[in-house]
Amino acid sequence: MKKFSSYLIPSLVATVLMSMYAMIDGIFIGQKIGDAGLAAINIVWPVTACLQALGTALGLSAGIYIQKKNAKEEFQEADKIRLTVIVIGIALATILGLLFYVLREPLLSGLGTTSQSYPYAIEYLKMILAGSVFQVLGCMLIPLLKNSNKVKLAAVASLSSMGTNLLLDYILIFVFDYALFGAALASVLAQVVSAGICLVGILKELKGITFKKEAILSLFKTCIAPFILSYSYSIVILITNIVCNHYGQDEAVAAYTLLSYIAYILMAVSCAVGDSIQPLFSYQEAKKEYKKNHKMLKSCFIISFCTVLVFDILIIILRKQLGELYNLSEKAYQLYIDGLYYYLAGGILISILKVISSYLYAIDSKLYANILVILDPFVFTPLFLALFSVILKLTGVWITYIVVQAFLLGVGGILLYLQEKKHFKTNLILQTR
């Protein structure tokens, strides 16, 4: 239990803090600009999140590779993957940054900008893309630190990064009046701080590099599930932004911006509980210590549920203050209140669902993990949004969220049951030998 807590608590704090970047920008932009500024940030978020999800996925994938090699006592191969994944991350970040910049105008048009939000969105996007390498590195190095048993330093990196973002947001937006450009610059520089602290922490462990086919293929195959897991909600944001813009323009997108921040925090808490124990799950799976994993999984369910419930209660108490903090217009505020309880109820379901997803991914159950995370953005959300929004308009958008989580949790329960049956059969085989 002591080892469990040593992974969980610092990682939970670090993940929640990392998830607050966009929320901090939203507070300052809401106060400075209002609904159009909030809409612009949320519209650009899927691009930012793509870079961050890539970094997180590469870091987590490298962590799984390291744990597998350590379990087999292949320590030299485990060490080489650290520098390898950093080089790959820098290369991919550069390519994506250039690609998104070239396509910036049609990209923002397709994401749902209006004539009011477009100037703010393009200003924000350019700066984010200029710092694309740091967006990837800042998120990628946190999981690598955790897999080096430096979870406290990972929490320090996240805390320092958030503090930098908060301070620079105020200076650049309010003192220098840089608006969306200032918010984006603050976010990039905050990731620079995070990446710098993490690099110092693992510098001595960067022992060589490898481009062996087995290592690279393993890295990319394993990172598919965590990338989709990290990015799936951003695809949902993208789709929902377009629908909100269609039925309520910038006011509806601004209301959804705050709701998506709340949902993202609840999701981050749930993912953090499972992801923080990923090294233990992966190691014990490699050792076939299934009973230990089952015990930890139950603890994760309880911790995730209780933590999300506490967050839900706090948000209900502070619901009015949150609307004022983001300077929502009267219309946007009412839309936000209309959708709030649907999102809080959905958060309760997510508290179990995301732990299941993290667990399946950590034990390298790629098929089940991919099924679960793909269903949300590519099947359930588009399907139910089309159904409910046509009938109920914006109310249908809010209802869609909780319905999708309920369906996903049902599928997740089935997949978890099937996985546990496999473990049971494996145990029987081991006992008969």
C-alpha cells in the first residue's frame, strides 16, 4: 500500500495540475475578452491537445517498454529507449507544427470559428504551433520521470509549470495587453519550464539511443491506445463545438468551453488514478501477479469515484462563482447552468470508465483498450449528438454527454470481464504445471 500511495498521490496532483492549463487561459481570456475569446480558445484546443496527447502517449509507451525490459532484466535496452523517444518526439512535433501552420485557415474554418472568434483563434494558434516541440516534450517527459521512480519531481515540474502559466497569463494578458497571443505564449513557456525540470531529472539516464525495428515498432504500437485515450475527449470537443456553434454561436461555445473544462478536470482525475499506477500494473502483469493487480484495480475504482464525487460537490457549491470567473455573458451563463448537472453526473460514470481504460492499456490489452477509447469520439458521440441535437437542440448536446458515458461504461464493464476471464484461465494453466 505504501508503494501504491507513493505512485498515486504525486501523480494525481501532477495530472490534475497539468489539466488546468487551458482552464487558466480561459479565466484570463474570459475576463479580458468575453464569450468570443473563450470560444476561440476552445476551438483551437483540439490542435493543442493533439500535440500534448502525442507527447503523453509517447512517454507512456516508452514507460511500458522500460517496465517490460526491466522485468526481463534487459536493463541496457530499457535505458536506450529514453533518448530515442525524445528524438522521435522532437521530430514529430516539428512536422505536425509545420503541417498545422500551413493548413491554419481552412483548419480554423472547419473547427467552427465565427467572424467574431476567428481573429482571436488565429492569433492563439500561431503561437501554440511556434512552440509545438515544447508542447510535446513538456507532456512526454512527465511519464518518463514517473517510470524512473521520480514521481515527486514530476509533480514539482507540473506545479512549476502551472505557476509559470498563471504568472505569465496575468503579465502578458493584463499588463502588456497581448490577449490571445499572450495566453498562448504563457502556455508554451510553461511547457518549457516543465520540460527543463524533467530533463534535469532524467539527464543521467539518457544512456545511448536505439533505432532497432523491434523497439520502434513496439513504441508506436503501444502508443496508439494512450494517444486515442488522451485525445479522444478533444475530438469530442471538436464535434461538440461545431454543433454548439450551429445552434447558439459564440455564446453556446463559450458555455460549452466552461463545461468542457469541468469535464476535463473530472476526466483527468479519473485517468490520473489509473495512469499513476501504470508502472505497477505493467510490472505485475509481466510477472503474472494478477491478484495484486486485481486488488489495486479495486482500490483505484474507490479512490477515483470518491475523488470525482468531492469535485462534483465543490463545483455545485461554486457554480455561480465559476460563471463569474469566466465572465460569461447572461445568455452563455444560462446555457452553462442548463448543461452543468448532466456533465457532473457524467463525471461519476467517467470515474469508473477511465480507470478501466487505463488498466486495460497498462496491462497491454491493446485490442480492448482501443475498442473502448475509439467508441466515444468515432461512434457514440457523433451518433447521439446527431440524434438528440436535431430534436432538442442545445439541450440535446448536454444530454448526449451523460448518455455516451453510460453506454461506454457498459462496454467497459464487458471488456473488463472478458479480460479477467483470460487471467483466470492463465492462472489455472500455471497452477497445473
